[in-house]
Amino acid sequence: MATAKDIKVNSYCDEVSGQLMRMKESIHELQKNAEKVYGVDSAWATTYDRHLCELADMIEWKLQILMKACPFEWAGTDSEYERIVEVPPTEEIMRSEFSGGYVGG
């Protein structure tokens, strides 16, 4: 059963997460606008892109901190992020290629 404190914390996490996600989306829109205004290969567009990319990375870092600081049950960013990541093996190693290495004492 959720307590009033849990509800307040979860709603706070939802609010902060939503604000940070909107800021990040706005920054990406500004990057696209800079490319349209100045041209993709322009020095100005490159400069703006670099600075805006740094801001977006900082906001992403803050989102990750928020995910760690908020309660485990909080599911505010489940739609944007996967909590479980699966990495498939790249290839099977044949037994003849496998070397066990030194085992001994």
C-alpha cells in the first residue's frame, strides 16, 4: 500500500523526469534549427551543436542520477528506457579454437 510520502516522492520524480525530458527534446530541436539556419557544415552550426550536445549529455546524466535516487518501484521513465538489457553473444567459439589457459598450482 502506498503511503502519502511515497505518492509525493513518486509524483516529484515524475515531474522532474518530465521536465528534464522536455528540456532534452528542446535542445535537440535547437540543434536541428541551428543546422537549418546556418547550414550543416557551417562553423556556427558546429559550435552550437557541440555546446548543445554537452547540455543534452548533462541532462541525460541528471536523468540517470534521478533514476537511481527515486524509489525502485517508481516507473516514470519505463517508456523511454529499458531497465533490463540483453546482449546476445556475438558468435560461438569452436572447441578447437578455445584455449583453457594455464590451470594448475
